Amino acid sequence: MNKQSIYNNIAELKSFDGNRNYKYRRNYRYYNATKGCSLENLRNPMIVGYYNDANREFGEEEDTTANPQINVIASCIDTLHSKIAQSKVRPFFTTINGTFKDIQCVKQAQQFFDTFYDEQNVNKKVSDAFKDACIFDTGVIYINEETRCIERALPFQVYVRPAEVNYNKITRVFYEQKDLPVSLLPEKVLSKFKNKSLEYVDFGVYYDTLNKTKAYTGNGSIILTESYEADAIPFVFLYYKNPVLGNVTTSVADQLINIQQEINILMAKIKDASQLSNALTFLVPEGSSLKTTQLNNRIGNVLTYKPQANGGLPVTSATPAFIDNQYISLLNELIQKAYDIVGISQLSAQSRKPTGLNSGIALATMEDVESDRFETQLNQVIRAFIDIAKTCIKVFPQDENILPEISSRVAIKWKDIVKESSNMSIQYSGADNLSKDPSTKLQQLQQLSMAGVIPAARIPQLMQIPDLEMGYSLSNNAIDAVMAVIKSCIEDDVFDVPEFIPFELLKEEIINTQLSLTAAGYDRNKKDIIKLNKLYEKVEDEAEQWVASAEQENPAAAAAPQGEEQTLPYNQNVLEQEANMVPASQQDNAAWVDSNDLDRV
């Protein structure tokens, strides 16, 4: 694709901007309650305090004194931001009729994204992008495929075609970072950047999945072009409200600006009335011998009047209301109406119990109703976590390993996940449902083990306590060694088991792997299941040889009284009993396959 075509496409994308930046600038200023901020000045962004524009709206001379601020726009947005930030999401990878390699792909993808999301602090970046959606209407997450970083992009710096957004297939996007320090440019771009004396540059990245092109721009000029083989753009968009047409929608600020303007006008009137009206008035009859100058204490006002014939007090004081109560009532009604429009309760926005809710049940019901009100927004945020994971799989370098290669781990590359994506499902769950307290977490894991949810041997791995790493290294190494033997059996047809491998743990993991492969599809995994069955028999033979050898070395143990079971390492008696139990599903092509079937496959 030639440079002129790229220039034309970028110009087309920026032409769709229209009045978007005007709206964004207005919303940002109302959110910060100031006129001293700009979206363009990123070198030294500054917010110059609170201000009042009520007098200008009436065409009067501008009042330079600040009004007391009741910023319902900021209050609603910050409340929504905090509520959404509480929802921590963890992408959960599962297989659909997968092979052994599919299962390994899923496991490595799960390990990678669990660590990756924590390192990149994805929860904060997604919640901040949602805050952008509340202010502007759109939030953007950028997946930098070269640095493997998750970044929050400013929505007014990302340009797309509205028609493509409407049809849910974006093929072109231009991301231009204004006033980016030259020192932050990618190395390959910096080496080709001609004007080395500049400190800042408007740096842009253009993606075109249709023409397989990626271009880097600086101050409007193309610096470097290269091929882009991914089928997806590295951006995830969040909206406060899903657009009806194109990418045009509304935000919290859009909904509340008119109410905020009316609140500002009322606050200006209340401020003027409180400052210009005298807090105290003295009524002095004419002809009084009192010096009225002595009654003026800066906040008072002196009025003279003709006394009645019957006389009266020499001085009368009065404290008239500086403004009618209907202004205060209207102000409170507008504030409540703003919270009602967005769907936020006083309990969430102001940490104040709403009037009339006096019981715990009523408060809990109110919170449930409020949570239902934002179900659409929450679903978008949850979906964003999953879309980020899917986008990473599509745009990350395909020939790189998902995890660093070690001897006991199957080497899985990103292209393997892309290839097997049809057999993979990405769902979501809580980021971490286990307690952070070590003692409580241990109790939870023990309960899960007793319930049969997890094997007892996996408790040390799930504890993940750095201080106890040495104490748990034996159990962790045993699991890794066992999985290495299973891997060699399936992939390399190696059935030899080193004598130092814990036999009972190996048999348990063989059964778990057979069950997983059967659940993923018995017919397609039959060969691997039979291999594991042969490995299981090999392990049993070696275990029997170990028992016989132990009896020869220790005759006293062999002569133990009848009725007392001999204790073997790793609870061997129990697992041997399980191994001798052949389920009824054997006749229905279950995971337990006779070794003679190996010759028929």
C-alpha cells in the first residue's frame, strides 16, 4: 500500500471527527468545574480551580468571585467509577472437545493471562476507560502488540469509521498521541526520525487489516510502514450507552449538563443574595439622639423612620431572610433529580442514608435495585476483559511462546492458540475468590480438597506464599515431574517411569488426565487415553516390584499380623483399590480402556 493511500485514509478517518472534540472539551470542563483546561495541551495540562459561568449566561458582567460548587456531574461519575472498579474480572479458559495439546494450550493461556493482567494492572485501566466513557461517551483500551502492554488510550486521539463501528467490523483505525515526548518513541521509529532536535511530536499509528498495513507517523508525515498480518485491530472500545448508529452515543455528562447549568445559576443567585443582603438591619426613629454611625458593624444596615404618636423603642433590630426558601427547595430537587436520572442513590453518592429507609433489609434491597440499574454498563466492562484477552491472542507475535520454555512444559506458541481457538471458550469469573489471608486461604483450600473439588496435592501450589516456597518445593516439584512423565508418554510414546517419581501421585494424575480427555471427546482422544492406560499399568508393575523389594529388605514388615494394612508412600493402598475398580462405563467406550485395545488403534 503506497504512502499516498495511507495519507488519504488517515485524512478520511480524521474527517469524521466533526464536533466530537467540542463536546468532549465541554464535558471535561464541566467534570472539573473549570474553564481553564484543554484537551489539546498535553505538555502542561492544568486545571484552574472552580469557576462560575452563570452571569455570562445572562449577558451580565462576569463575576470574578468563585461560587460554592455543587458538581453533580463529578459526583455521579466518580460514584459510578468506584462501583465498577469493585468488579474484578478474571478471564477463564476452557476447552470444547479438545485434545491433549488443546488442554495444554488452555492451561498455559490461563497461567499467562492471570500473571499478565496482574502485572499490567488491567483492572485499573479498564475502570479508568469506563470513567472516560462516563465523561466523554467512549473509553478505549489499546493493546500494544510490540511491547505486550495494555494501555488506556484517550478517546479523542483514536479515529475510526462510524459505519464500520455500526456493522461491528473495524478494519482501519488511526491512533495519534499529541505532544508525545520524543524519548518515548519506539526504537525503530526513533532511528528513522529525522528532526532529532524536537522534544515533542504528534506520534500516530495507523492500522489497516484489510490491506495488511501498519504505518507510523510523526507530525503528519509517515516515518515508517510495515506489514500487519493480524486480522483484528488492537483496540477495545467501551461505551456508557451502546451506540444506536455508528459510534455516536451519550455520557453521564451529556445527560446532566442542563441540570448542572441550572444548579450553577441557583448557586450564583444564592451566593449574591447572601453576600449583598445585610445580615442585620437597625430601625432608628428620626430625631433620635443615637449616632447611627455607631450601629454599623459592616454587616448591618441602618434605616430611619418616623415614629408613631404613641412612641416606641429607640432602636429596633430585624434579620430578614436574604433569599426565599423556594430557591433552596428547587436546588435540592435538582440535585436529587440528577441522581435519579443516572440511577445513583444518596447512599452511594453521599454515604448518606436515604430518607425513609430505616431497616437493613430496605437498604440492601435499594442496593440491589441500584446494581440492576447498571447491569448494562457492568456487562460491557466484563466483556472488555474477555475482549482484551481475545485481542491479545490475535495480535501478539504468533511465533513466540506463550510462556518461557522449560523441560517440563509443552512449548505452546500464540499461533497454536489461534489455530485451536475453535475448540476454546473464554468465559469470566471472579478475579480471586480465595481469601488473601494465608490462614483463611488454607482453610478454604482444605475444605475444597475434602469436597473433592481439588486434589490435596495441589494445595501447596494454590497457597503461593513466597516465604514458604522452600517448604512447598517438594510437592510442587513432584507435580511438575509427574506432568513431565505424562507429557512424554502422550507426545513421545515413552512409558519408562524413573524410580524416584511418586507412583501414587503419578497414577492419580494419569486418571485425572484420562477423565479430562474423555470429557473433551473420547473418540478423538482415544489413542492418548490408551497410552495413558498403558502407562498406568507400567506404574502399577513398578509399584509391585517396589513392594516386593521392600519385603525382601524388611521381612518383619511382610510378617505383619493379618488384618493390619501395610502403609505405603503416598497412600498407595487407597489408590490401588481405586485402580482395581472398573466403572460400568467401560463397556461404553469410557476412559478405562483395556491395554489390548492398543493393538487395534
